[in-house]
Amino acid sequence: MAKPNKKLPSKSIDILCRQCKAVLFKYKKGGKGALLKCFKERITLDNTHTPCQCPNCETVFARDVLVNGTPAFKIIGNKAFAK
């Protein structure tokens, strides 16, 4: 896997908690594939108080990982979705 491009994509999406539908992030997503990971440098608005945990229902929705040396959140299957 390659590192993300330095130029941010123009498309911005909301990432929501699957359980309570709270907005977790505003994210600049490139491509049309499924949401698997969120690179931290592409998050424009972070509504979480503790990393990888929903502020409303306190569900852990992601893991903190390094993808080819770039910090990212890896979404745990079906815990968050993009809108």
C-alpha cells in the first residue's frame, strides 16, 4: 500500500458511529472504495474526546495503527460508516 497523497481530495464525508449515529469525524476521502482506514492527516474535524472511542455511546470503533509509516485509524468492521 502506498502513502496517501499530500494534496487532500476535494470530497469531504462524515464518519458516523453505527450504534448511535453520532458524527465522529469529517474526513477527506479519496476514491470510491469502502471505508477501511482513516489517515489522521486527512481528518478535518474530530468530535471524539478520546481517540477511537465514540463520544456518545463510548463504543471503540477503530484501532490506532501505522500504515507504511503514516498514522491512521483502522476501522473495526461495521462499527463506523461513511455518509
